[in-house]
Amino acid sequence: MTTVQMKAHYPTNNERGFTKPDILFFANIHFSLEHLLKELPQEAILLFHSLIEQFEERDPNFFETLNDRKKWETALKKYSHLKLKPSQFTKVFDEVCTFFSKKSSNHFIYEIADYFRIATYETEGKASWFSFDNYDGESIPFTSERIDSNDGIQFHDVNGEKKSISPHVLMVIRLLDDEAMKRLEIFKIKAKLDETIPEHIQLLLATCLDDERTNAFMKVLTNPLATSIQAVISYYKLFRFLEDAYTSEQDEEIEYNISTYYAQLRQQFYRIVSSNYLLYVSSKRERDEKSAASNKAKLEETVEKLEKQKELNKELKKQQAELKKQQKEIKAPPKQIMEQLSNPELEQLTENLKSLHLRYKRLEQEKSRDESRLDQEIKKLKQDNSTLQKKLQPLLKITEQPKIETIPQWLELGRELIQNINEVEEQQIREFFEFFLIVCEEQKALRPKQELASNLFGYVSVSKEGHYIHLGDGKEERISGIPVHIYLADGQFVQVTSDFQYVQDYPDFLDGSLHGQAFNFSVVKMKDDLPYVYSNGTLKAITHEPSIQLRDGQIVSFNSENELIRFYKKQRLQLDLFEESIKLKKHEPYFVQKVLPTGAVVTNAFTKEESFITFSNAEELQDGQLITTIDHNIIRTFSGAFYKLSSFYGRSELVSVCENDDVCFGKKLSREIVIIKNIPSHVTISVGDTIRIDEWHNYLELVKSEVIEEETLEKRLSRRSASTNKETITPVAHPEIKSSGLIVGNPAFFENYGQQFNQYGYDIEGMDGYESFSRIKHAAKDKDFIVVCTGFISHDNMYAIKDTFPSNQVIYTERDGATQIALKLKSSNF
């Protein structure tokens, strides 16, 4: 089978690029790139947004995604499945538009033509791929090193002249060209191909020379701007193909055909772009006319309302004048008229007079309100004008002053200004520097501290005054620089600098009482498979019993001779441990019941108070999480188990696994059978295991030391009988070794095991429960039995032993005393 090799085509001096007719043609074409973006699909905008962020951060992924066809297709497919809310997409779209607004439409098109003139492409049979790498002589690959001071990406033509192609153009080229090449295949059947030219040109050329197929291929008159840009891309790409074919062929007939194609394509090109551009201009004019008509209608409506208001004001003034005139006329009616009037007539006139008075007062009040409102509006306008003038004056002064760009310049100006300050200004400066010191402390806490040999290790105690570290020599110091999101627990080990600045905390905890002798704490560092500790500012080897195996990252205590005293265990982290630390920082812990579009229904883990809160930074908030907050700002997020495994939850319960096939069933103390949900994939469950679940029957943890089966009377009697007849085992002075075994557990007991089990006739080897499983498996080779101390073994090793060794060869014990293990062995007939 013959393999077709990829053939690279590098630019030559024969590439025409833009001609004078092209320049004149495009000089009259102007459009908004925002309108172009509106015609693109949502996944394209989302991908552009991601690429823009990568470009601005000079992330290598920007260049790799554009230059690798598979990575480009994968990225576009990823965003095609992403759905955003309208408000979220609007924000993303606006940011993409802001980035594209830096380019004019003319330069955009010129850069497309330039790119296809100077770019390199590869062909393999009918396929072609334009690379963003440059021609063979380019010394710098397609990376951030190619970005110039104007954020353009530099390419070189064959004459060595630099050409800057913007990232905007490269992204649009990749999107529209890739999409067009996918559509091209549907014209393969009906297209009439010219087999005298290279394969990779035939289908594209045949499609673009036919008016009907061109219209279908370019999607003419649907998305006019996208179609125009796609036409620019397709035709300049074809021009490049034809130029390369023209210069490589010597046959005059082929040269004539290619020259004819060139002229026909340019006509098609002008037709497609001009018709779509006219459609864009026409639709834009219609939109502008509609907008203008709408604005005109609103203006006319406003003018009409003002005219009506004027007429009403005139009518009010006229009525007021008429009322005043009538009031003067009826102030003192002649006596004879009053005498002639009958009582009903007099009463009627009196009522009319009262009515006129009331109407007059009402008109006066309306006039007063209108005048007051106008006075207030005038006063507000004057105030706004005065405020703007005040704001403008400093800006005018700033424009007159030299621009301050560096801290030394700012300090130099400050030295001059503080020579003559009043008391108010002095107080303002003091408040600023107090704020500055607070910011410095916060920044200092956020900076990662370096792990140095001079750093100190100790365990934590939390009080109302703060977090304190206790060193091995009994010294106690307050820890400073603890980041806002870090909480510490009593007995938890931490690392601090020599001036007691927080560096790191560990899941290892102090257990039991301290030793009477002087000692130090440290974290273990493995070098060449040997353990080292930090001792007096130096990394030194630590000595210990051969039966004890230390692990990297383990917390240990050691004496002045660098001899191991003991090591410390890790502890499951949950809310109870960090209660005092959270309260000391005045943070609020909330369990998230339900996330809603406008906020979240939460329960305060400490007070049990339920509330609805809108958090300012809740983009990643999910149901079932525990969060700590300050003033409705989320500080840290924990898993739901962090809360549900603590005493603050109070609604967890234990179940015994009674069936575990496709679905895991558990039996409660009440004998209710429930389905256990959300069991992690790495957890292996067996029938008879004890599991802690929450109120919705979700898995929390696997419990090995608790039995919840309901006791019957028969069981209680048999247990009582057993307690009165305790089984014993008698050591033998010189026993015969009858079997060998491996105990996986705490290395601190291994020396004792060797002495004790030898008396009972067992040849025992010990292996740390946290050692790698491969070493445990190797040690168990040819052993008659394996004893697993469940209190000192990793979950992974526990389940690996279950899966690897026969159940009749493995004994599990919660207690790690030699006598108890020997009794287990005897009862198991080992």
C-alpha cells in the first residue's frame, strides 16, 4: 500500500495578494465587526472568548489550538455543548466585541489577503491545511515570541519583510475556513472537476466557478457579513493555489486555463462580496430607519405632552384670573339685592361662593406645587452643574500636571505636598497609611511562604486571643499571617517561619500525652529512600528502629540525637475540629440546601438558623456544600461530608449492608431497608459492612469498628457465657514454629510482635499499613496468613488485600495487642 506524503508549499515571489482593483473595491466597504460577530454561532463566540483570554495571558494553548486541526475541532465541539443564560452570554459577547473593536473592517480584509499570500500550507491528496507556522526559513515557531508591541503576530514574506497579522483575523480565518471545508463535500457529486490541475484545488474551484453552487456553498444572502468574509478567505486561498500551480506548470494550455480561472474567480468574488455587502447595508439602513422612526415617535409624543401641559397651564391661569375677578365682584353685595333675594336663592349663592373658593384654593395649591417642583428641578440642575464643575477642576489640573506612572514619582510628589498640610489632611494621610498597612498584611498572608530548613514545626492551640503554635521545647508563640481561608484545629500540626509566619498545615494531629524529655517536631523528607528531618536549621538524617518505616510528609518527634521518639497519625477532617478557628475569625458556616437563580437557601451550621442569602461570588456554588462566609462573600467551600460527619449535623445514621449487587441495600436499626446512594467509585462495599449515611441515604463513610445488628436474646446469652469463660493462650518456652504470617499495622508494635508470637509458635513479619501495596504483596508471599489491623491501614491497602488474597487467609482485627491477635489466630485454626 502506497503512503501519500504531506507536501509543504512555501510562499514565493509570485504570490499576487491584493491587486489595485481589489484595493479600490474594498476601500468603499465599511462595516462593524460587532455585526459580523452577531452572525456567528454561540459556540464560536465562547471559543473566541476563551482564546482571547489565552492570548492576553500569552498562554501557549492559544497558539496550539489554532495550529492543530484536532485541538481546534475538540475545542469547538466542547463549547457547542455549553449553554449559558442570556445575561451570561451577553457579558461574554460584549467582551469579545470590545476585543474586536480595535480592528477596522478594511484592515481586517487586507490582513486576510496578506495571510494567504505569505502563509505555508500542506497538501495530502485532496486535502489541504493552512498552517499558522511560517515558511521553512522561519526561526521562531508559532508562539508568544512572535507577538509584536501592537499585539499583532509577526510573519515574514520571502523578502524578509515583516507582516503583522492580528489574532482577530487568525481566529476568524480558522473558524470560517474550517466550516466551509466541511460544507464543500456535499458538492462533490455534481461538481465538474478539471483533472489537469492539482487534486486539492479541483473541488473548491469547480464549486466556486458555478453561480448556483457558489450561492449554496457561500450561503449567500443569509448571513451577509460572514458570507463576505468567507468569500474573501475562499477566493484568496484559491488565488494562492492557482498561483502556485501556474508557476509550477510549463504547459501553455494549463497556464491559459489557470489564467482564465483567475479572471472568472475574481468576477465571482466581486459578485458575492458586493451582493452581500449591499444586503448588509440595506438591512442596516432599515434598522437605522426603524430606530430613527421610533426615536422620532417618542420625541413627538414628548412634544405633544409638553404642548398639552402648556395649554393646561394657560387654562389654569385664565381660570385663576376669572375667579379673582368674580371674588372682587361678590365681596360686598348691595343690601337691596340681599333683601330681594329669597332664602333658597341666598343659600344657593352661598354654596356657589364656597365652591368657587374651594376651586380657587385648589388651583392655587396646584400652581404652588408646580412652581415648587420647577424650583427643585432648577436647584438640582444647579447642584449637578456645581458637582460636575468640582469634579472637572481636578481632572483639568491632572491634565496640566506631568503623568505619574511609578511609585517613586508618586512619592516624590507626596514629599512636596506634605510640607504644608492642615489637620484634616494630616488625619486623611494617617487613615490612608493605616489602610496601606492592612493591605500589606493581607498581601503578605496571601504570598506563599518558602519551605526553609530554618522553619519550625509544632501543634496548634486555639483560644479567644488567636492561634498559637506549641514547639517541642514547650515554647508557645502566636501564629501570624494566616490566610483568610485557612482554619486550624487544636492539636493540628503546622509549619511556620522563624518569625512565626504561617507556612503550611498538615492533616496529622497530636494524640496522647507529650514526652517528658526535650524533643523537636518535623516533617519527614525522603532522600534516596532515607528519612530526613529539619533539625536546628539543617536537614539531617533521623535514626529509628529497623522495624519502623517512615513516610515522606509524615510528622514525627525526635530527640537532640536525631533519634525517633514517635510518629503521628492523620485524622479525618470535619467541622467539629475547626469550630473555634472559624468563630475566632468571625466567619459564618452555611450548609447549602438549594441553589436558586437569585441566591441560595442555607442553614447556619452552628445556630441551625435557615435563611435565604444572595452571595456576591456564588458562580460555582452547588447544593450540598458547606461554605464559610464574611458579609455574604464566600471565603471557602467544603464538601458536604465535612459537615455531615460532624456533631453539628446530627441526622446521620449507621446501616448494615444486606445486599450489594447492581444496587447497594442497607438495613437500619429500625429494620427499614434503604438504597444507599452516591457511593464513591473507589470504595469497595461488601455484605455485612457498616456504612454511615445521611438523612437522604447518601453514602458518608465506611465504618469498620461499629456493629449495628440487632441483638437477640440468644446472642446476648451466648455473649455473656463467653465473657465468663475467657479463652486463654499459654506461651511455650521453646515452641515449634508451626506457621508464618504477616501483620499489616502499626510499626511501633513490630518488635513486640516478634518476641511475643515466637512464644506461641508463629514466625511473624510486620509491614506498615500505609506502605505501598506492592511491598505488602511481596512480603505476604509464601505466608500462611495475613493479619490486618484495621485501625492502622490505608483504605486503598485494605481493599487491595480483600481483592488479592483469599478470605480464609486474611484475619481482620480492630485491636493490635499481641495477645488479642494470637487469640484470633487460634480461633481461626492457624
